[in-house]
Amino acid sequence: MPTYVYRREDGSIFEMEQRITDPPLTHCPTTGQRVERLITGSAGLIFKGSGFYLTDYARKGSSNSANGSKAKSEASSESKSD
């Protein structure tokens, strides 16, 4: 569930977990003060690291499969010569 940030009438801020389909709060559940929901700029999903696409999905598999097929053909030719 997403976490929403609200500001009370006195200026204090609190967070509340709510469903996306729930209506925004109009009063604080603990103090009863009127509240307004704040728009925050935080991201829900953050990838940290050095280039996920460059390091994780590079074409290393295609070069290994080419070497693997050469090794298989060499092994099969050795077994045929025996």
C-alpha cells in the first residue's frame, strides 16, 4: 500500500498507509485536526548500481553459446576418431 503524507492545521506532518482507492483523509485520526494531503516527489522504485542494462543484459550469452557449440563439435569429432 502506498504511504501518503498529510499536514495538520498546526503544521505538523504525519504519514498514513492507505489504499489507492481510499479517499484522502480530511481529519487527523489521532488529534482530530483538519489535514491536507501533500504531494511528495519520492520515487516508489529506485534502481541503484552501475548501469543495469549495460552490465546485466549484455550480449555475453551469445559469445558463450558460440564457444560452447565449438567445444561440442570438437568433442564429437574426437569421439568419432576413436
